[in-house]
Amino acid sequence: MRSGGGGVWRRAASLAAALLASLALAATDALALLAGSANARPPDSPARRVDANVPGSPWAGVGSVSVRGGTYTGTLVSRTRVITAAHVVGHAPPEDIVFNLNLTGDLSHRIPARAVYRYPGYAGFDLRNPVHDLAVIELAEPAPEDAPVYPVYRGGLAPGTVIVLVGYGASGDGDHGANVPGHPAVKRVGLNRVDQFDAHPLTPQRPRLYRFDFDGPDASSNRVGGTTLGNTLETSVAGGDSGSPAFVRSRRGWLIAGVNTFQWSPPGTMPGRFGSGGGGVLLAPYADWIEAVAPGAPEAVWSLDAPALEPAAPSELHSQPSNGR
């Protein structure tokens, strides 16, 4: 997960430029989904955020992406295509990339890459304007039929929309940051709200990036938008979450609305702690390209046509593992 530079993106019309200028972003690599505080009530921990490696998990189509010893995240958008961040694959050749599904147990399906399609406008991660950070991995063989494949959401999102984040990598909690080693067979799940949108300087009317903050149990760590969704639900991203999905709900099921690619933190706040945050690339502006490089993908969805996702109990958010990690 990369970090963007503060004060240089052009804010979408609905956002105040002064707010962006107040968020000086730290340049750090990413880690993984973070838990709430162990000292709040109810308490939270990285182990409580683990999603079981079972076929019935709604997130079983989210896998780890292994690239030259590093662990990142990717999501099935067809039986043979995985979407992730372009900076995850970098310039690695397909033979150095493996997509790991944990469908029926730890690393139950390890599928090598056949080809990599980086978005044509991507020219490396730009801290000043991190748009276009998308890549699609073509798999050497189809993913199992019982692995979920997620349609792309082509519609717009409103500020405050609740998103589900699913990722691999190191973990920790909002009090201390990342302190738990990651593993390509361990995925964690949490919620956040989209707080802000950023537009490309050449197309200021169409947001391409989203951003959220990591709220602690009380309002003191709130930087933008609403306060916490709950200590055992609110999460944020870091390193191994590069390429991870931001899901929204519709009557057709879960849709992938974005790919998480960066984290940010204001002065005096360490990345991964309460008061920091993350964000990524909205997929709607790139949906035509995704369809072109992902034949067989389910038809993209333009409307959520479902009630807004409300905070749920942790047991409703993910499948429970048989033991903590």
C-alpha cells in the first residue's frame, strides 16, 4: 500500500480544498487490515477480524497475490481474471506472480499467472496524483466454480457510503499500528465509510479516488466524515492490503467498487493508528477497460438498488474461523 502526497490533488467540487491541505500524508508502504482497540468495550483484536477459509465465506473470491516473496491482495472479477493494484505487480513477469485462494483451507488453490494487464495510463505510483493504479492478472487456469466472482460497480458513491474491506498482510490495532505478521492464507475483514473523493486534474468533474479515515472508539481521532462504525467493525488498510477490494452491497450481492492502493496520516499520527486512513481507485471510470481485459466477467452493475449497508455484528460480517490467528 502506498501513500499519496497532501495538497496536490485537485479536490472534487463537493470537497473543500482547505481540508485536503490539512492532511499531510506520510509516505509509507502498506501492511494490512487493522483491528480496533483492545481497551475499548467491546474489545477487539486482529484474531477477531480473521475470516475463515471456507467455501461459504462471502469473501472466498478474495485471494492473496504472491509477487517475488511479497504478499498482497487481489479479487476475482472473472474465472480467469484478478484485479489488483498496478504497483503490486510492478514490472514483475507473469512467472513471478501467483494468485492464492483459501477456498477449502489454507492455500487450497495456488494458480500461477499467465499474463498481466496494467492500466495503459499507469506510469508508476505518483505520490502527487495516484490515479490509474490498477492491474488485471490473467490466470493460467480458471478459479474453482465455487469461488465467488464479483461484478464491478459502475455507479456513483455518496459520501458516507459504507464499504467492506477484505485484505491479507500484517495486522495490529488502532492503538499501536501493525504488529502481527501477515500470511497469504489469513484474510481479515472490516468496515469503513467513504469520506472524500478526489478527481484527476484533467477530469475534475469525475472522481477517480476515494479516501476514508480510521476512527477510534471516541471522536477525538476523527479526521473527516462521520465517527466510528464501532470498535469491532471499523478498520483501515496498510501494506499487504495493496490491491484489496472495497465492496458495496446490492440486491445482486457484493460488488467491487474500488481497489485500495494508498494510506495517509496527518502530522503527528503514525500510519495504521487511529486518526490515519487509506483510500484507493474507484473502478467505475475504468469499467470499460476492465471489461475489455476480463472476458467472461459478470455484467457491471450501475445501481445498488439496495438499502444502504448498515453496521453489522462481526459474526454477520465474516465467517468465523475455528481458531484465532
